[in-house]
Amino acid sequence: MTTATRRGPRGRAVAPFLVLLLLAACSQSSQDTSRVAEESPAPTSPAPSPSIDPAEFVDEIDNPYLPLAPGTGHHFDGICPTGPASLVTEVTQDREEIMGVSTLVVRERRTCEGEPVAEVRQFYAQDEGGNVWYFGRDAGGGDASWRAGTDGAQPGVVMLAEPMVGEIYQQEFVPGVAEDEGQVISMSEDLTISLGQFSEVLKIRESSRLDPGVVTEKYYAKELGLIRSQRVEGGNNNLELAEITGVD
């Protein structure tokens, strides 16, 4: 069985501003963790405004559950509501400054039934504690595009440095447009995909107050990142990692 091994301790304490964000999002105590993990999160709105200090961010994104090394590419195959789908991501060398933070640009191209449906530039950065933040996206204009610090949009956390089962956290917040939250469901999943078998897989459930009938579960392998995205409520939209490029 292929097991992606966690790196040794790095002293990744959650930054103070992230603590405030998580406390505002969580609605259950640690004593209720087992029950919370089996329920869909109860989104909180409005989200707290995190205090962003550019000095607390680093250039490299090496969170073991979401490593983003420039030059790396991921190809996902799956299904969309009307047929076969694919997602190709490319971690570029490009950087964009948002709220004073130098973010890394990741390009995404999605197809459904062979036809392009989206081409997006996503902006990520990692704080010195190891949490990976999401600062916005460029989808060619419209409501699908946003940047933290503009029109009420706030950065969110897409991957915690030290996930704990039951934690609920704000992933992105654009008032009335995108108010996604994540909930840590499990850290011990066994999962088999075309690339092999993986253990100690992190399972995250994502939902939004704006789309109460849509729930997605995502699975992350250590040192690899996302390996499966599965829509469990609200339609057919599933993807699975099929190929990785640019990895030594």
C-alpha cells in the first residue's frame, strides 16, 4: 500500500489571526467532535475579517496536504452533470501581490464532454505557521473573479497546518457570491485510485450557506495533495487524480 509519509515536526502553530477565524466558524466544542464530524457544517455569516500581516507569509507552499511546487501539474479525470470531465492544474512561477502578500498563481483548466468550461488563475500563499490561504481567483471577469481586500472579499484558509477532526473553517468569503466553509471529517481514510492505494488520507467536507443543497467531499494524501473530489449532494461532479507531471 502506498503511504505518503508526514514530514517531521516544524513547530507549525496556527497564527493568531487564524485562531480568530476558526473560533468564529466553529459552532461545536471539542467534546462534540465525533458528532460534528458526521454532520454538514452550519455556515456562519458574515465571516470575521482576518488580520493579514504580509511579514507572516513565506514564499514556499509546502504544507504536506497541499504542496504547491512551481512546475508541478496535476491531471484529474471524472464526470460532470452531462458526461466525462477533466481538470488540469499547473503551478506556475508567476506571483501576484494581494493585500501586500506575494501569492503564487495556479492555473486551472476544466472541460466537460471535451468542451472547455473554465480557465482560472487561483492565488495562494502560505503563512509561517504552515496554513495555506486562498486570496482569490481570476476567471475572466464577472462574479466568478474576486480578490481579497476588494469589495468586501476576504482571504480564507484552504488547508490547515494541523487539521483536527471536527474543525470548521472559512475557505473563502465574498459576500453573497462565495462563502465556502470546510470541515475536517477524517484523517485516517484508506483510498484506492488509478495511481495506487493511499492511507492516512485527509477527508474534508465543503459546503456553502449560499448553496445549501450542494456538498462536496475532498480527499488529500500527504506529500501529494488533492487526489479525489466527490459531490455527495447536489448533482454529479466527481474528479480523481490520474497523472502528475513535473515531480522528481
